[in-house]
Amino acid sequence: MSTRTKKKEPQPLAVETVSRQPQQGRSKASLERMLGAARELMLESGSEEFTLLEVSQRGNVSIGSIYLRFESKDNLVRAVIANTLEEIAEAESKMLEQLLASSKSLTEFVPRYVDAYAEVLRKNAPLLRLSMQRASHDALVSGPGKESALKSAREGADAMLRFADEIGGKDRETKASSAYHVIFATLARELSLGSTGESAQNYDWQLLKRELGRMCLAYLKAAE
């Protein structure tokens, strides 16, 4: 009989995995104020350079209650990021569901998808940027962040493949995946996403979305 122990799988990133969960309603409300205050401070500064005293004052919670819920400031930041990734995933799923229900063809779907996905990313860009920066040095964030990115890529490509009969060429899955990555890379570059926080080109946002949708549609429909 083998004595080798099975490797323990890492826990997913979630508020529950980086905090001590409150049991009472009042404590849950206090936790929400901590998370809300930390989120606001991160957005205002564009960084993680806030103090727990600021969270205490902004969220009307005591320092002791913060440490009761979180072992460290790092875990509080991770909790904010976990909420952000969950909110983005929910927004993307809802967006795709609505677009697929209202689009009758690839020609209708692709421009609408580029426009809607761009707005989801734009709305969440400040916290996404901070999440990506932390992922560059925090394994507890990098793994879940990568999984979140892979899920977005998979769902985006799968949505395009709903109209597979309109995609030119034989390898439709590769074309759909490639189109998604072009869309994301272009939007991410313009929104200055990424661990390096590279500067954007300041390209006209509406024009960028329109032309990106047209280019990707032409690529998908082109015969090989």
C-alpha cells in the first residue's frame, strides 16, 4: 500500500478563504463595511497604499474587529480582489446571456460583444489593474486570476462558436479563440491593464470598439 500523501489542492480565492467568517448579522454588516472601505481607498489611491486605520475610520469599524476578520492587510486586499473577480465573472456571464438571446447572427453578435465586453473591462479597469499587479508577486491571487482569465477566454470563444456555421475555414475553434485574444489584448492595452501598468495610447474609445468589432468579424468570416 502506498504511503504517499495526496497533494492538497489550493483553496479558491474568495472572501471566505482569506477571512474569518462572521456568524451574526451585525458582524456580517461590519465585514461589508471593511471591504467597502478598503475598496474605496484602493480606487482613490490607485494602489494598496492605505492603512488599516483609514479602513477603520472610513468603514466605521474598530481596528480590533478588522484583525478579528483578517489576519493581515494582505488578506483584506485579497478579499477585495476576490469580490472584484466574482463581480466581473457575473457581469460577463449576464452580458453574454443577453447578447446571445438578442443576436441572430455572427454579424450581429461580434460588434455587440466587443462593445459590451469593452465596457465591462472599462468599468472594472482600476481594480483589475491592481489585481494584476498583485498577481505578479502573490501566488494566492495569481492562480485564481489566471483561472478567471481562462474562463473569460473560454466563454467568449464558445459564444462566437454558437454561430460556427458563419465562421470561415475548417478550424473554427482556433479562429474563435484567436479572435477573443485579439479583442482582450487590444482592450487591455488601451485600458492600461497588466502587471507593468503600461500607458495607454489614448485612442478614441468609441472608434476603437467599432473598428475592433469590424476587424474581428471580417477575420472570423474570412475563408481560408
